[in-house]
Amino acid sequence: MTFVRRSTAHGHAAYTLVELIIVIAVLGLASALLVPYLVGRDSLQVQAAVRQVIADLSFAQSDALAYQGYRRVHFYEDGRGYCLVRMANDGSDLGAPFDPDTADYVNDPLAAAGELGQYIVDFSTDERYEGVWITSADIDDDSELPVNLHYGPLGGTRMAGVGAPPGLGGQIVIASDEYSYEITIAPFTGKLTVRKLP
């Protein structure tokens, strides 16, 4: 079968729409198959976890602002993940320890149908984050897991306790076997920045 390039009205050779779609499909398939091997699966998993944490911290901050309440992000002691919890509207329970049995979890808007919808992220049970852990967290001068990050009704970070001052911010380190990333939480505003650790 011979392909003949068609000429346009001006005499230039042109490609058909079908030819362009086929080329784009082949390039897309090749990149989907090759990129994980070129970049490394470990790198992709830890980067995905970092994006998940940043999205969830931003969600907790926005949720506190939208509902004019207090939200806690509790990072588990074993580094496997975290959860988002509603706190009392007056902030009176910010200093109370986290209790998984009585916690008022924020509803996860992306939870699958039929699930409880509790906003719990567990890297150890999600194959997308295989081998990824929160290795350390230092928030509001508390440098040992478990730690809590609080957001107030104005969207800023808060220290624990009634009438407490704005939060001091901190860092969270997320790592796999080969890669580590540090998420920095700015004091008061909660602005997030990320850097790859050497």
C-alpha cells in the first residue's frame, strides 16, 4: 500500500487529521510506558505523596476558613499517614490529645461510594504510595511524631489551646528508600513550600 501526501491549495504537502491523531496516540503510549522506567517508580511514588499532602493541607486550611471553624491535621506516630479532624468551634479542644475513636473526621469528598468518607490518608495501605513514609515532622516546636497542625477560622495556623497565638509553622519530611522531600509550613499564613533533600 502506498501513501501519497496530499497537497493543499497552495501546493504544500500536508498531513491528515487521522495521521496526526495516530502520531499523538503513539507518542502518548510510548511516554506512558517509558517515563516510569526513566524517572524511577520510587521517585514518582514519593512525589505523588508530596502532592497529596500539599493538597490535603490546603484543603484543611480552606475547610477551616469556609466553615469558620478549627481543623486539625493529625500525623500518626508511625509515619504511615495522617487524618483531618473537625475541632470545637470555639477551639476549646485544640490542646486535647487525638483520640481516633471520638474524633470528628472531616468528610473526604473523594471517598468511594459506600465508604465512611472519613478523611484518613494511610500510605501503607495505598499502592500508589508503596514504600513512602512521613519520616519526621516538626510543627509548632513539637518535633516528634505524632504531631498536630491546626488551622483556625481565618485560615491561618494556630497553636493548641483556647486563645492561643498563631502557629509557628514547621516542616514535614516525606521519604522513600531513595528520595526525600521537605514540606515547609510558614508561620501564621500556612503557606506551603517544597524542596528535595539531598
